[in-house]
Amino acid sequence: MNTTEGLQKNILDATLRVFDQKGLKFTMDDLAKELSISKKTIYTVYDDKEALFLAMVDYIFDSISFMIPSLIFTLVLLVTFIFTIYIVFRQKKLTEMKNDFINNMTHEFKTPISTISLAAQMLKDPAVGKSPQMFQHISGVINDETKRLRFQVEKVLQMSMFERQKATLKMKEIDANELISGVINTFALKVERYNGKITSNLEATDPVIFADEMHITNVIFNLMDNAVKYKKPEEDLELKVRTWNESGKLMISIQDNGIGIKKENLKKIFEKFYRVHTGNLHDVKGFGLGLAYVRKIILDHKGTIRAESDLNVGTKFIIALPLLKNN
């Protein structure tokens, strides 16, 4: 470092000290006194106070510039740490939900199995054998529940592709009124076990849609099954199913008088693995995938689904599907 550079450094260091003591009111006399040199010597390096300030700013910037990469690196580490903590907590929550799923998955299969078992026991009743109509009805229930059991197995197998791709749909022309009527007929046996009743008003004048029969059947089953799961213990279940046409679409509503859903939970019910809290993990059995599955299938059919609910009043699901003629 030559003499001029050394003097510049000494002047700038002294300027910082004087500035720290007196602020903007400091004078060249104060600086000269601090350095124990004459003002003339200072002016040989800096013409005036403004030039000194500019030099001081450059000096300060040069002094801390080496810290900038360290600050950037520290910031990157901080962001990475926060993101890691977020991922850990998110993974923990997902793990808990998946454990819930595993703990309850087996119980979901009990629904069709128990219905088949009940129907089989009824077939043992001699009175049933004497009534061809009743025998045919119960045989139909067993057949439908066997299909549903197969649907459940296929549904579980398809969960691995839940977010990666669309479900494989076998689309065909379907009369929705006829399909829903068949589901109601099969589900009535289960509802009657809870002293409940299903009322239907299938008034859609154009019920024909282009859809996957298995998946749409599963959707209706899921929504009805939820009504049974979340019924009020002290009240008989009332399940209302309705179809109608609106704005060139087929509308389907399934309404119950169950426990209802809190407003803050209503927007989460279609999330994967989310289950409405009932105060007891095993009080209500299920995958925690039912409504997520329902929403995915409806969206894959270019439809929409929404829920309306009031706590302790009941829940209503409304589905809109494009009609075949508009597809």
C-alpha cells in the first residue's frame, strides 16, 4: 500500500469515528483534529466534504462486500431448513393419515360382506323360500353386493394411480335413473337394519349419460354409505335421493339427516385421506378416501360435486354430470 492509499484509509477510518460521534454536523476541523493533521493534508486527497462522503460510502461497501456471499448462503440455508421442517411435518401428517387408512381399510370390506351374510341368513328362513319374489330380491342383493366387493378391491388397487393419472374409465351409455334405482334397491336392506328409509324422486326427464357404470355406481354407493356411517345414533336414518335436469346437465342429490359437518371441515372433506373427526378413530370405519375418490371420478366424467351441510341437521351432496347428447 503506497502513502496516498494509506492516508486515504486513515482518513476514511477517522471519518467513520467522527461521524459516529457527531453525525452529519461534523466538520473538516473535527476530522483534522481526530487525525492530528492539517485540513490542507485532507484536501490533498479529497476536494470537499461531499467527495469524502462518497468515498466513505464506497469504503463501507468494500468493507462489507465480502459478507454478501455469506449472507446469501445463510439465507439459502435458512430457506432450506424451513422447507425441510415443512416437509417433515407434512410427511408426519401424511403418515398418520395413511396409518388411519391401513387401520380402517379392512373394515370397509365388512359392509358388502355383512350385507351378503345377512341376505344369506334370510335365505335360510323357510318363509323366504316360499316367496319367489322375496327369494329373487335377496338373490339380487347378494349378486349386487358381490359386485360391490369386487368394486372395492378394484378401487383400492387404483389408489396407487390416484394422483399420477386418470382412472381407467369404460365409458358407455347409461340411464342414470335406472342405475340409481338399482343401487337404492340393493342399499335398502342395509338402511332398514338401522330402522331407516330411503325415498327417491328420480324425476330427470333426460337421465342418459356417457359414463363408467362401475365407477358411477361406486360414487352413489359411497355417498349413501357415508349417510349410514354418519347417522345420528338417536334418530332413524332418512335418506333422500333425487335426480333432475338443469342447464343441460343431469343433477343428482343425496341428502341425509345425519350429524352434519362443521363449516371449517366442509372444504376439506374431498381431500385424500381426510376423515371427519367423530371423537373416536374407530367409531366410523372407512378408507378416508371415499369422498376423494368420488370427487376424482366425477371430475374425470367432466362433472362437478359440492356439499352442503349443517351441524346436527344433515348433509347434502349435489352432483352435476353432462348429458349424453351434450358430451
